[in-house]
Amino acid sequence: MAIESRTPEQFLPPPPPERAPRPKAFSDEALILVDAPVPGLDLSGQARPRDEASELWIETISDWSQLAELDAEWTELAAAAVEPNAFYEPWMLLPALRAFAGKGELEVALVFGPHPSRAKGKRQLCGLFPIHFHRGRAELWRHRYCYLTTPLLRRGSARPALTRFLDWIPSRTPMVRLENVPGDGEFRLLLVDELLRRSWPSVVTGAYTRAVLRRAPTAEAFLERALPGKRRKELRRQRARLGELGQLETVELQPGDDPRLWLASFHELEACGWKGRDGVASSSPGGDQSFIDEMALLAAGRGRLQMMALRLDGKPIAIKMNLLGGTGAFAFKIAFDESFARFSPGVQLELDNVRRVHEAPDLLWMDSCAAPNRFMINHLWPDRREMQTLFFSTGSARGGLAVALVPLLQLCRAQLSRLRKRFS
């Protein structure tokens, strides 16, 4: 019987019948791998705000009496802002514009949109940007008592409002400079997304951290984390010795109190210290007492002014002024009687301030508004927030070149400054 010879391949099963190829379904895997934008989404993964932004419009005002007429809408915007900024609220910004605006190219850009009710003729204020044009660029305006330049953007429409503003600004300037903007705030994050989507060059040219008070479970828990036990013991000893000199009490401005009396005491106390001797106190000739008083009285009328005083036998030996905004506050000014310096009255009042913040149910944080080298507040408040200065182009080649040259110019200035100090 003959045996059939077969190759190994002949023992394999027959191949399956060919099927018609299926159409390939869309997958975002390749887009993720190459960082390409998903159709219909911006780089942050959120729906692009173009359609919403197209419903918004810009109006600019340089007549401050016209701006004052928007007080109700403006106040409502500030209360609904994604990031509170007391320095751009009407009770602060309007007195500042009247006192410090001068004759420069300064205007307030307002972003409006249809009112949620869609009622005919009604509108809603969605954004506010005080803009200063000079040196071929635009800046969010900052006067000497303005420690934050975050624009007011309405929660729920912040992204389209910012989009609309950035659609408008190229017609006015090739470059924008922002100073004292929080590096991790919601506005900064929205701006990064929008600049990246537009491919507008930007550069951070400076950054620093400043003290911020963030509430702990209790005031004592906060102070235990902030100060070593030896330092807390020394402060308690100083307070006890101060109390031996007379009746020591901490009092706070109450609703119905006359804030003018408090302001007068503050100016008097400030003038008796080093600021008065150096001629930089608010009540000194050429000082800004009228601005501070006008602003503070307006703030008090809206419940936005907080003043505390440490008094010895009824006489203030330290006074602190805070400005309230949203769920937080901004430390504005403090003065103390230097004849009691050995008892640290300013620090004692700051300790009372820490306790007051922890007692207030609506206060979650307080910005020190201080320079980065302020020893006292940096040691008393351990938390920090990053503040940035940044430039960005508005899309033109000229603006892109200017933004690229900013770091080089800063380096040249720093080198020249070092040479002057070396040879002076």
C-alpha cells in the first residue's frame, strides 16, 4: 500500500474566507499621542467658547462719571467673579481713577452679554478690564495702592468673556503686560489655555511669593504651625507685660460706628512713626489721605471695610485696615505706636487678626498684599501665593518679536545695574 507524501504546510487548516474591510471608527488615541487638538474641543478639553463669545460685545469708557452709573451692574459682577479683586470694585477703583489716572491713555473695557432672562434690551456685565496704553503696549492698570490686577470675570461666562476681550485687544496694541497676577489663579489658567489656542507667544518675566493666610481648623492650630513654641511663649509674655501698663483691649469697627474717627486715629498713629518722619505717611504734605478716606468710607458703607485696634487705656497703640472681597480679604494698611515697640504691638494685633479670621464664618483666606521681603508677616503667615509679571503678543509679528526680546532687555538692564554698583 502506497503512502502519500505531504508537506508540513499541507497539515495546516485552510485560511478563513476573506471579508470586506470595515470602515475605521474614529479614535482619539492617536490625537492623544501626538497632542493634537480633538475636533470641537480646545486644548483644555473644554468646548470652545467661540459661539458663546460671539454673543458678547465690548464697550470702553474713559469718562469716570459714566462708569459710576454702572455701579449696580459692576457690584453684581464683583460678587459673581471667578476671582475676587477688591482693587477693581467700584468703591476702590473709582476713587483711584479720580486720584491717580492723570492724563494718560486709560480706559475701562467692559464685556457685556445678553441677560440670562433674554429679555429684550437687557444685558449682563460679564467682564471688566481697566486698561492703560503706553510705551506701545497695554497693561491692566495698577496704581500705587493696587496690589492685584486680576480682571473681574463672571463665573459661568469667564471663558467667553476673556475670549471676547482677546478678540478685541489686537486692534489696540501688539503686546500686553500683566503685573501682580496670581500664578495659579483661575484667570491665569484660562489665559494660558486661550493664548495656547491662538498660538500667541507669552513669557513670564518675573515672579515672587507673598504671604497669605489660609484658615486652619482653629486659630491655635494655625499659630502652632506658623510659630515655634518659644516664639509663641515670648509673644504671650510681651502681651502680659503690656497689659500691666493699663487696660488692654482689642476692638473692631462695628456697623453704625463712624469710620471717620477710626481713620483719623489711623492717620495720627501713622504720622507719629517712621513714615511721618520720612514724609511718606498718608497725611504728610502731598500724601494720599483724601483718596484713602474716600475709598475707606465707600467701603465701610458697603460692609467691605474691616478695622481693628489694640488699645491701651482707650488709646490706640496699633491699628489695622483690611478690605473684604468674596470669601477672603486683603490686608491694606497697619500702623503702630513705636514708643511701645518692645512689646511688639503690631505683631500682637496681627495675632488678634488671625483669631478674628478664624472666628468669621465667611472668611477663608487673607492676602497680605506684602512685598516678598516682609519679615514679620512672612514668619507669621506660613502659606504663600505666587504673583507673576508676564507679557504676551496679540498675534502680530511685531508683538511676537517684542515679547521675545523682553527677557534679553531685562538681562541687559540687570547687567548694567551691576556694573553701575560695581564702579560707583
